[in-house]
Amino acid sequence: MDEARGTTDSTRRDFVRASVMAAAGMSVAPLLAACATVRIPGAGVNVEEAGVAELQAALSAGRLDAETLVQLYLARIQAIDRSGPTLRSVQEINPDAVAIARGLDEDRRAGRVRGPLHGIPILLKDNIATADKMETTAGALALVGARPREDSTIARRLRQAGAVILGKASMSEWAYFKSTPNSSGWSARSGQARNPYVLNRTPCGSSSGSAIAVAASLVTVSIGTETDGSIICPAGVNGVVGIKPTVGLTSRAGVIPISVTQDTVGPFGRTVADAAAVLGALVGVDSRDPATQASAGKWQSDYVKYLDLNGLRSARIGVPRDGYFGYSPKADAVVNQAIDALRNGGAVIVDPVKIPNFDRVALTSAELIVLLYEFKAGVNAYLSSVAPGAHVRTLDDVIQFNKRNARENLPYFGQELLERAQAKGELTEAEYLEALDKCRRLAGKEGLDAVMDGQQLDALIAPTTTPAWPVDLVNGDQLRGSSAKSAALVGYPLVSVPAGAVSGLPVGITFMGRAWSEPTLIKLAYAFEQATKARRPPQYLNALP
């Protein structure tokens, strides 16, 4: 009897595994032969390229449940991220994810559905704190065991919205603020993450794992953070949508920081609709983050309502050629075609426009001063709040830890940015205050604001960055240009959308706007996306032919 039960249980496990793999979009022919007529919820739902609305419809109709959905994504993570192409985008799985999903299924059956994210699995970048069984380390071995005392506000809001926090996404260590040169997507915890389109190419960073996982359908949506390009660059080179919100629209409480004046938290999705659905769950005033006070009366609980197929009609869109084009002729060619699509959709294209006082070298120098000061202050404040038992309590502790364990922590590059930050003083010093004023004035009032007001623009557009360059753990990244700089310095929003490809490598277009203009940018980005449908799924090539 026990032997018969064991055979039956084994057959059932094989079938469930086969059903999960099939629904996850993977080959299961060897296992299907063992299947009878038994059916599990979700066996007919393929999660590959599935969006939030599609999954939510299946959940609402009873064709799928959240527990099975979690299992589908876990199967893809095992097959694609941990083996197969080995993307290294998912740093850690939440051991409670299945139980959380099961509880959300019970809520649904009882008529308690919390919103459009109810039962939807989501990955958080590893610098976003969760007070659970997972680590929060910013990719650094020094922070393993430094457990947060409470959830970040972002994690708490996602739980309240009914999302299943599936795990933590890998990232460029310390959000790419560790050394120059550096390699996007590398951390001491995860090693080098890989671009799913061409595996030896960069995934960009620092929110590399969050973008890779969405591109490869390891989740439908994920969360990243940006200081200067860390959402839109990985969105661009991994062929997904990334929304970098206005600083203060989403809370940074419980997020391992770089900059109190530039950091922001935003979503990734394969479509504008998916990213917009997540953004509505993230926003709101938070007493734990004073910057969010400025968002009062400006945030929206529903950004999906701004999806408009005719959103380009009569929109005035400027093209800042100087500084935002020219560093990548092939990216320029893709975006020039995109400009034609914008014009065909009814947009008024103002080309070129010039951002006054734009000096990339001068602004980069001032920005670095600001970031060094704010990084030291922010990291020291964060580490002082973690639970007892952490073996680092200050930035200097981190530096010394890395030196003692250099083989694991400094195998390719150094930690000069950490050391330069440690050498800085308080946020009251004249050097810091002067650099901060320069950044805000030149990039904001005398920069983006001046050109947008003068030309009466709804948005600016530019290539997000170059097509992905080869990973180089000797010389570091070959980043030639980005659309992030001006918006980063004044905390303004950006949306990157797939615009095309070069030799199979995605190229994104970035829509830039004034503070709190997310509704406008989402409307424009969605209309462009639907008119072009430029995104293609990844092919996991080892290298370009």
C-alpha cells in the first residue's frame, strides 16, 4: 500500500512539475508521457511574456491561482537563471513566497481582492529592505546578516497591494557606487549578471537583475532604484520598460542609499501598462521620508488610466541633439526612426532644442561631489538602524571588511568611491552646498525647465544609451552616453521604452519631463509603444555572430 502510494505521489509530482514547466513556457516532452487526465490550476497559462492584466484576468476567472503562479516563475528561474543561460538576475528567493501566495488565494476566495497586483509575484532590488527571512545587502558581502528592523515603505506598500514578494534581484554592488572603473551587474554576492539577449554583453546597472528578470519572464514586474541612470540604462539594454519617478513620488525609507537628493524607486515591466500598474502601488506621502511631502496632491493611485492610444496627438516633444545624441550612431539611427513614429502619431517634433548651460563634464564633477557626501551620510545612517549582529556599522567598517576579504570583495576592481566618500565631511560643508546648488540650478531652472518652458514642450526624448557593450572585467564598462544626467541632478522623471534593436541588441528611447509629469510621460510612452511594438523577447545568444 505504501509502495503504491509512493508511486502515485511520484507520478503526481512529475505531472505537477511538467504542468508547471509547460505553463512557464519550457520544453517538457519527457515528462508529459507520465501524465494522465489530472489537471492543476494554471496548467494552461503560459507566463512567458504574460502581462499583469492577463495574469489578473486568469486569477479572477479561476484559471490560475497565485500559488501556482509562484511555482511557474520558480520553474523558470531554476531553468533560466540558475541553469541554462545562467543569467544570475535573481539573487535570493523568498522562502515564504509560496505560503504568502496561498494566503492571497484564500483572500481571493473570500472576496478580499486588494487590487490589480493581488497575487502577482514581484522581485525587489537587493537594496530595498524587507524584514523577513531574506537578506538586504546591496550586493555586498559586508551586509550579509545586517537585517533591517522593519520593511522598507516600498515593500510594505507592495504587500498591502497584494503582491507576492518573490525574492531579491541582483544588482551592481553598492548600486554601482564602489569603484571606477566597474562592471555593471557585478556584485560579490552574485557575480556577473548577464544580458538575456546576448549573454556576453552588459545588462547595465545598477538595477541590472530587476531588468533582466522581467526581460526573461522570470517575473512580470520588478522594482529598481535610480540615482543617475540605474533604472533606465538596464531597461534600455534589456529591452523592457523602466519608469524612474520624480524624487519624492516614491519613498526611499528602508532603501540602502546613495543620494538623498537623487535616489528614487521605480518599476520595470515588459510594457508601459505593466510598469504603470505597479507605480500606482508605490506612491504616496511617507513620514519616514521627508522628500515625499512634496508629492502631496501630486501622486496618483492609478496610472493605468493615463494609457492612451492617441496620447501623441498635438504633444510637443523636443529633441536635445547636443549632449544626448552623437555618442552612438546606431542608437541615433533607431531613435531617428522613432521620431518619425512620434510624428506620424500626431506629435509636434521640435528638433533640435538646446538645453541651456548644459556642460556634461562640469555637471558630472559637481554631481560626484554631492554623491560622495550624501553616500557617506546615508550609508552611516542606514547601518546604524539595522538589527544587532551585523558585522559592519559604518562605511569605514565596510571598507575595512573589504580589505580583509579582498579576494572575494575586490577581485577585479577596487573601492575608491567608498574611500573617497569616507574622506568627506558633513552635509554642512561649503564644498557640498556649492556643488548641490550648481547641479540643481544648471540642470533645473537654467536647464530642463528653461528649454521646456521656452519651447512649451510636453517632453524631451533621446536614446536611452548605446546598445549593450561586451562585459569587461579588466577595463570595466564602456558606457559612452546616457539620457539620465539632467533629470538625475534635479530629480525629474524618465520613462525608457524599447524603440528597436541593433544586431539583436535592444535600444531604448527615453521620455523626459518636468517634476510630477509621470501621467504625461506614461501617456506618450504608451502611445509610442503601441504604435511601434518594437520589443522582441530575448534569444539568449552566447555572443553576436
